[in-house]
Amino acid sequence: MSLIVQKYGGTSVGTTERISAVADKVMRYRERGDDVVVVVSAMSGETDRLLGLANAIGSVPVPRELDVLLATGEQVTIALLSMALQQRGCAARSYTGAQVHIRTDSAHNKARIRAIDDARVHADLTEGRVVVVAGFQGVDEDGNITTLGRGGSDTTAVALAAALKADECQIFTDVDGVYTTDPRVVPQARRLDRITFEEMLEMASLGSKVLQIRAVEFAGKYNVPLRVLSTFEEGNGTLISYEEPDVEQALISGIAFNRDEAKLTVVGVPDQPGVAHRVLGPVADANVEVDMIIQNVAPDGATTDLTFTVHRNDYSKVLSILKQVARETGAQDVTGDDKIVKVSVVGVGMRSHAGIASTMFETLAKEGVNIRMISTSEIKISVVVDERYLELAVRALHEAFNLEQPALI
């Protein structure tokens, strides 16, 4: 018998029929002897509906009251799923985040989990009940309802699994696992049987939407085995865990990409100590996250060019900020491009094999894809290319690294 924490997202519980199907799936785990804790999101579209109601009242809702409103979405789902389980003869009990004592900080709309009191959940499991918990929400030390931000139900599930020392945390969604790349771009993309926390974290940060970054970070920190599965079809999904030292890892596990990129360059900034802070400080003050950064010093050493990427939605705002920075620093010009994308190869096999970068760059060159920026880490190489080359680059790299074929172990 195992203790399993399962999470079902909005599409998985989007209708009462789908909630009934989830109840049937949970029942199958119970019938084989497993203890089950279920974390659910609001029904598909419900959070957007609630946000619409808030915006209809006022353009800037008070964050505390917005959390009170948004938390009701999951409360509907936990009640309906518990009812469905009870109708099937399965003892079940639902809990909001506050009732199960998921303690968070007080950062409304983007709170972080600090602690979980697992006593109530363990007591119910001992009594033979399925415990159904509202994802995405908790309560601060003053008793205020908080929410964890979009995708927070994944984090709730992983945090519960860590607190309960569960054997596995299963994330049920509308895809049947993690793929070598997006099958909509490369039809030959292959579902991975397993992937490491490090690889999944890189892929999530680089544009893969299968799992939330915070959930993967939490799982890696507390060594919670994660498995991505489909709600709508049977299968083993993809297991996310630590690298096994006795298993020969594939050179590359996947190709990730992000369409939401924009590039900006401050040209001819006087090359003086602190120049990077003078350029990037105002961007950070505007609450804009910067990704890739490249600095090139002129041959005479007098000036430098500073290039970096931001989310495409922030492009116009940052361009305006940098024009002011250029006037203040005496920079020659500010240029930008919001028609770029980032393409990345990811794999722990890079640690022990040379030539990955060479293969990547040679492949793109053969396809006539010009590289605008390069960034690397221990298990990742990212390049910025023109938007029109995205699908060509991803397909060529997928083929070059032979990702259609399973790794030989």
C-alpha cells in the first residue's frame, strides 16, 4: 500500500461529468489499497470568471479581498468531488486550504507556503477516508485567506506530498507526460519515461508549460517523486526524480522554446564601474524580470554595449525606461527587437559529454538560422533567433540530437 497525492487541474474537473470521471479514477487507486489525498483546481474557466466579476466592480481590487473571492473556485470543486466519491461508497472529506492548515506568508495573490499541519489529514487517512484539498490557497498567521498565484495547485500538491512523506505526487493534466519538445511543432516528439528535477526545472523555466516552476523547485528540495499523467487516457506518464548514478543519461532530454521574448540593447554606454547597475537597476525597479544578458566592450575600452532579454509584454515599458537611462548615462542609442524567440537544448548528459554546443551551432548554421545571443548553464544551452525561424530550429535540433529514438540504457 502506498500514500499517493494526486492533483487534478481545471480541465480535468471542468464539468460535473469530468469530476465524476476523476472520482472513478481515485476509486481505482483506493481499490488497489492505496491511501489517496486529492488536490484540485477550480473548474476550467472559473478563476477567469471570478476575476471578471472583480474587475467589473473596480479596476484595482484590494488584494486581500481578491484572494477571498478567488479561493471560492476550488471550494466548489472539493465539495463536488467529495460528493461524487461518497456516492460511490467511498468515505471522503473536503478541506479548504485554511481548514487543512496550509500556512503561508501574507503576500496576497502570490503567497508562499511556510508550513503544513498534516495531523488532520493523517487522522482522516487512518480512518480510511480520501482527503480532498483545495489547491492554490492557504491562510496567513493572522487568519487571512491567501492564494499562491496561477498554477499554485501544483505547488499545493507537492507541498502536501512533502509534508505527508508521500510515496509519489501525481500531477494529472490534459497531456500524458513530458515530451522531448512540443508535439504541435514536432509531430515525432517522444514522451519521456523519466526526467531529472534539474532538467524539468530548466524546461519549465524555458517555456515548457507542463509543470509550474515553483512546484518543481519544491519537489526537488524535498525529494518528492513527481509523475505527470493524463486524466483522460491510461499510461505511465513521466516520472520526475533525481538522477540515478548507475543509469547512462541521454545527451539531450528535450528542446524547449519560448515565444514571449524581446531583446533590447543600450549602445555605447561609457564603460565605468557600476554601468550594468545603472542600466538594469531602473528595469528591476519597474518590477521587470531580465533573462539573458550580454555585455560587449568596444576595442578602445571607452564604451560598452549591454544587451538583454525581457518578456515581450514588457518590451514597450522597458524601451521607454532605457531611453531615459541613455539620456542620463550619455549612451549613444537604444535599440530593440520584439520579434525574437529563445530555443534551448536541455540535458544532464552535457556534464559528461563534449560537443553539444558544436552540434547545436552547426545544425542551426546548416539551416541558415542566425544566432543573435547565446546563454549556457551546466545542463542547458539557449540561443536567441529570429521569430520566423522558431519551428525550423526546433525541428532541426530535435532531429540532430536523435530525440525521436529512446535513449539506450
